[in-house]
Amino acid sequence: METHKSRKKFIADLFLLLAAMLWGGGYAATKDALNSITPLYMMAIRFLCAGILISVIFFKIMMKITLEDITRGFIIGIFLFLAYTAQTVGLNYTTASKQSFLTSVYVIILPFLYWAVFKTKPTHRAIISAVISLIGIGILSFKSNMQLNINIGDWLTLLSAVLFASHIISIACFTRKSNPIILSVVQMMFSGIFSLLFAIIFEPSFSGIRDSALFPIFYLVVFSTMIGFLIQNIAQKYTNPNHVGILLSLESVFGAIISMIFLNEVFTLNMIIGCSIIFLSVFISETKLKFTFKRNSRNIS
């Protein structure tokens, strides 16, 4: 029984690692697509198309949807929509590689959000990790002349990190109560509908998609959204939110590498140091350093 449970957890970890890889590529694809289409219309296309594709593939499962599933998916979808709105709009004002690292801060936010929702106090390790993370973000945001270089895009990205943490916690609340495939579809459809409504209100009229944006949007629809969120919802059923966080934080590594390869973005020394410190905070937050911190079975970090 224990072996079977461990096998499921191992497979879930592999799924989450795959999701991190797919989302890492999403930064470069999004940056490329934004050259041809406005942020909210792009989000509407990626979420609605992905939701429809999953509905068609898993038609029989979707026939079992209940009102409770719709309500739970709606809540998850709200967080997803707000997170991607902040992230996608923010990407217009910052680089893909920098955003991929700033987004990973949600891993540090998770323990405190878990505390707020489930009344489970974080350990000293989690608090120290948060402080180290802030130091890393500060170094990441300074230019070589030590002038503060945090712009509106960076602030929106940090806001998206809070919202992504909320998204993970909401999935943790509902994935054991509803079919993860159904939850995936419902959250995508609601996110897509909200994106479309806000695009119609706040953005210029949709004028079509340029040929140069077809492949990036295809990647976002099929790989980043349909496959990425589907396997996240399935995998989270077999592991805890903080373990999910540390594995998904690897998307920033993949994001930076892919951005350097395909977008020719350059890593400065400050970015390397800042990113290294952020990942040190992630490591401290998510690993059980028994030689440094005493374990508290009631706490989560």
C-alpha cells in the first residue's frame, strides 16, 4: 500500500516537473506573441481554446460535471485569470528572464498563505526564507550603478506571484473533492471568458493574428495551458502545496534558459546573484534542513 502511494507521488512529481518545463517555455512564447496581439485577447484565445480541446478529448468525463464542480472551478479560475492578467500585462514592461525569476517568489508566499487559509503556522525556516528572498529580489532589481530599477512590470509580476500562490492553494482545497480534469476545464473556460470580456472593454478591437504569432500561441494553447494545467491539477491530488511549489519553481530556470536561447536576453551579474539568492531562499524554504532547523510536525514551510 505504501509502495503504491509512493509510486503515485513519484509520478506526480514527474508530472509537475514536466509542467515546470512547459511553463518555462511559456515566458518566451508569451513575449513573442505580445508583439502581434494584445495581452487580454491572447489570454482569451489560450484559455478558451485549451478548455474546449480538453472538453472534446474528455467528453465523457465532462458529462458528469456538477454545480459544485462549476463553483470550485470558478473560484480557481478567478485566481488564474487575475494572476495571468498581472503577469501578461507586466511582461510588456520587463524582460521574460527577469519575470520568470520574480514569479518564482510565489514559492515563498505559499507557506504564509497556507497559514492564513488553514490556520497552520509557518516555521522559522519559512520566515527566514522570505527575508532572503526579499534580499534577492532587491539585488535583482538594482542596475550596476546601484539605482533602483524596479518598474511597473516587476510590481505586476510580484502581484501575479501572490495570485499564483492563491491559485495553488485553491487547487489544494478542491482537487480532492472534484475530478481534476473537470476542474481544469472549468477554470480555463472562466479565465477565458473573463479575459475576453475585459479585452472587449479595455483593449482595441481584435484585428486578427499575424503569422509570426501563430506558433507561440499554438505553444501557449496546447503545451503551456492545456497540458500544463491539466497535469498540475491531476498531480496536486497526490502531494501537498509546498512540494508542488518547489517543483514548479523550476519553471524560472527553464524560462531563463529558453529566453536567453530564443530571445537573446542577456543575464547581468546582478541578475545572476539575485536569482541565486532567490533560489537559496527557495531551497531553505522547501527542504528539511534538520541540522539547522528543528522540525515541527504541526507547521508547514
